[in-house]
Amino acid sequence: MTATTPTSLAQRDLTLLLGALSGLVALCWWYLIDLSHDMGGTSGAMGIRPWSNVDFLQMFAMWAVMMVGMMVPTAVRSVLIFVQVGARAATRGRTLVSGCWFISGYVLIWTFFGATATVLQWVLDQAALLSPMMVSTSSFLGAFLLISAGVWQFSPIKDACLRHCQSPAMYFATHFRPGIFGAVNLGIRHGMYCLGCCWVLMGLLFVGGVMNLLWIAAITAFVLVEKLVPATLRTSRLSGWGMVVTGICFLTWGLVN
């Protein structure tokens, strides 16, 4: 019989985890597709009436599912690296911990962001700045969101967070701690870097439509490409200029009309 090694156990865990994450992401997108169809055939968002507790919970559920569907695919490479680091640590006598604990910490951060986005949506909704499909009805708000996202692309915080997301291996190796708590904690830390990289971009959902599936997919693809391309290509700078210019166009349109 072949001895079960930490590497083989890690590989088995990774296979199961990737399968589970694929299913989870598929379910999230199925939910979003179904929800967009429902909202397209009804009045959509809550309108300017006061939200009930049920309304808030429904919107929070939507944002939480959306964040999982958008951000988990962009974290797959980080999951692979975490499992590899954990396998190497296990060969030195440490306990092998499933990567699901790492991704749970990551998801926790984006779930918290989903709660924050729900509050922001409520504020905009009560100010009558959103359409039934949760698109900004104000060119000035659209301009502000675009210019803010563009400016953030040039910020030192964005640079630091993006460098981490592009090359997390060394950080994982130096901050790896054994046990479930260590895995969850590392997932939370990585999620915070990811949040620092992408949080302003998520405001663009209010520009293209929170329930616009093509727009959601486009932002997801942009975040994925930004994390995967070499840092030397400076995609954040190019995209930043594009967002700023588009925001200025929105602002000009608002002033003219």
C-alpha cells in the first residue's frame, strides 16, 4: 500500500475544495440570474418607501451572494497557494488544515462588505438616486463613483493591496499559522487586502446596474485580470485613466443637461 503523505492529502483536499467552490459559485450565479429575471418583471428595488427588516435582509442576502459569486473565482489562485504552503508545513510536523477554512475567512470579509453595501444602497434609495434596477439616476453620482474608482487606481493603498493579490505566496509563507484559527485568520487577512484593492470598484455596480448580469460579469473579469497580470503592466493605471475620463464625460453630460 502507498503511504498517505501530507502532499497527497492536500491534493485530495484541494480537489474536493475546488469542486465545492465551483458548485457554490454556480449556485450564486444561478440565484443572481433568477433574481434579475424576477426584478425585471416587477417594480425592482424597494423604491423610496421605508425599508422593513425583511427588505433589508433580502438586500443583504443579494449582496452577500453577489460578493461570493464575484470574488471567490478571483481567489482560486490564492487557495492553491495556501494549500501548497499548508502541505509544506505539514511535512515539517504541523497539522494539515483544509483550505475551506482559509476561504471561509476570505468570504467573511466580503460578507461584511455586502452588509456595508446594503446600507449604502438604502441611503441612495431613500434619496431617490436609484432606479428600480438599482442604477444611479444621477449623472453626478455616476461621475463621482467613476472618478473615485479611477483615482483609487493610483493610490498607494491600491498599489500595496494589488501587489499582495498578484503575489501572495511570500506573505502566506511568512504569516502561516497552524490550526483552523490560523487558516481562518490568514483568509481574513487576505480578504482585507483584496477588499482594499477592489472596494471602490464595487461602487461601479451602481453605475452599470446592480442587477445587470453583464456588468457584474465584466467587473468580475476585470478584477480577475488585474490580479493575474504581472504588476509591471500597470493595468491599474490605464484603467484608472479610463474611469476618470468616463467620469468627466458623465459630469459634463450632467452639467449640459
